[in-house]
Amino acid sequence: MSDTDAPLFYWHESPGNRFRVDVADFDEAETCEHCRPVYSADVVDRLRARVAELEAERTDDDALRERMADILKRTAVALRGPEPPLTAWSWHDLPERAAAAKDATP
Ligand SMILES: [Zn+2]
């Protein structure tokens, strides 16, 4: 974060005690468990936009992961046959099973 991304100020809020922290005490506020930083609207907007970007990336990653898992599951079933009830084939040995199946093919 750049200097303009620094908190505008801090609120110290502990039971029965709420006050705005002086600039001179910002270092202390950073480590105080009761102090909350207050950021400019610009910083908050940029952080919200970044969160939205990351959420979209995660959605894409989840979709990719699900497609890959489906491929692995179907490959395991193709190599080993239908899964027994309440069981899923492991994927750890798929490369070796695929190689063995290829070698067994005339
Ligand atoms: Zn504090």
C-alpha cells in the first residue's frame, strides 16, 4: 500500500473508552487490539473492487477445479470400472494405470 492508502485515523474502542487516536500515536494504534483503522473512501472503493476481482477469480478457479475433478473421476471409472457403493476410486495412481492399460493394448 502506498502512503495514500494509509489509514486516515484510528478509533480506539475498548469497553467504556472510545477516542480518536492522535497522528503521533499511529504506531501504537497499529499494534493495539482495540484500535480500528479508518480509511478514505477511495481506499475502501479500491479494496472492494479488488475483493470483487478475487471473488470472480475464485469462482473461475472453482469451476476449473470441478471440471478437472470430473475428468479424473471419469478416467478412474474408465480404467477401474464402476465405483462400489459409497466409494470413490482414488486418483493417485491414474497415470500408472493409464500407462499399464496402454501397454496392455496390442
Ligand atoms: Zn488502541
